[in-house]
Amino acid sequence: MKVSALTIYPIKALAGIELQRSVVTRHGLQHDRRFMLTDPAGKFMTLRANPELTAFSVHLKDEMVEVVHPTAGSIEFPANPGEGRTSKATVWDDSVDVTPVSSEVDMFFSDALGSAVRLVGMPDSSVRLVDQTYGREQDVVSFADGYPILVLGAASFEELNARIASRGNDPVPVNRFRPNILISGAAPWEEDGWKAIQFPTLSIRLVKPCARCLVIRTDQKTGQRHAEPLETLLTYRKIGSKVLVGMNAIPDEAAIGRVIEVGESFSVSD
């Protein structure tokens, strides 16, 4: 079994960036979801309510984040959030210390979206704990929905697309599920039962399945909503009231500062 793709999402809800290697941090993969858009009151924005966010593309170069919009142009800002003046923003039920990026960046996004928004960052000093039912006292998360890393099995995704095709519908791209680590070499849905994945220099705990939402129905380029893959997933991946795809994961303390690479092999514990 090995890593087949690594993806980070520097700005929550915006497009991802595929990498060949990534450093593991306490918050997840380096630069992942350390920024997010909010309304003027500080409430977070997501693809669930704002599918128009798919119009932005995101690039990482020389420790700068570049954001490009088809009509508003582009803008850059440092990839590491500053430690200056903080305010509060909300992510689900969490109130989080955040820092502003700049008024220029706020204006860029506001002009592109046609309403007043702010871009805020999560400095290293900000602490947002994972759900302690599944995490440990020191486990933190960035602006991701709940956990630092999302793992998805390529075979699980391929099996899903085979089921979708058998129903006469078009397959969906893997970016609908917005994973950080895509793994290959396992049987479909085998990752459901894993407790951890072990790389030569680090370990990542798989703590709970990921409950999916409207985002998986959202075309990540156009923002259009589609019936698939949810329609097919409801036939066999619904547990209670939730559809489960992928595993939420947390890096162990010893993993901080270590590197994961595409093509790297790993073992599992269950």
C-alpha cells in the first residue's frame, strides 16, 4: 500500500493543490486550511452555502498563496498566517482566534463575490481542539470541518464509480471528496477498519469515518449540483442518518515535522 496523491486546501472551501511531498504539522498537512473566508460578522463560508467559491483557483509558490478568479484577476499573500492583532471567527460551533490578511485581499474577494467578505488566517498561537471523544488533549485542527487530515482509499472511490456507471450515470472526479491523502493498494473500503497508518518515520491515527454532505454533489469547477455520487452512496454507505466516505485522521506527536511523499509505502494497524 502506498500514497497515490497528496492535496492541500490553503483556503477552506476553495480549490485544492496537489503536491508530491508535504510536511506534517500539528494542524495537518502544511498550509492546509489555514485561511478561510467569513462574512463581516466572522461566520465561516463553505461550499455548502456558497458554490460560487469553486470559481477561484489556488496556487502555492515561494511561500505565497496566489488566488485567481476569472473576472476579478489575481492576488497573492503570505502562506503563513501572521501573529498580529486577533479577532474571533466561528467555524461550526467553535469560536477561533484569527488574524486578518489585508484589506486589499478582502476587497479582492468582496469584488469577486459581490458581497462584503473577509479572509482570515489561523496563527500558530490559535488553539482549536478536535472533538475530544476521538482525539487526545493536545490534538488540534485548523479550519477543516473537524479533523486535521482526511484519508481516502483509491479502490473505494473506484468501486463507487463502478456502481455509479452501472446505474447509467457518469463517474465523478475524486476532488468531490476533497481528501488530503489518497492511498492505493488496499481493497475497497478496507480503510474503514484501520486504526492507524504507519510510515517509516511517522504514524497517523484514523479516528472516525467522515460523514459527507452537499459538497460531494458539487462540481468543483462549475459549482453546479448533481445527484451523484450521493444517490448511489445512499444505497450502500448510509449508516443511520449519515453517508460515510473516507477516514478522519490525526497525526501522532512524533509525526510533527516529518515528510510524507507520493509513492511512499505504509503499513496499517487495525
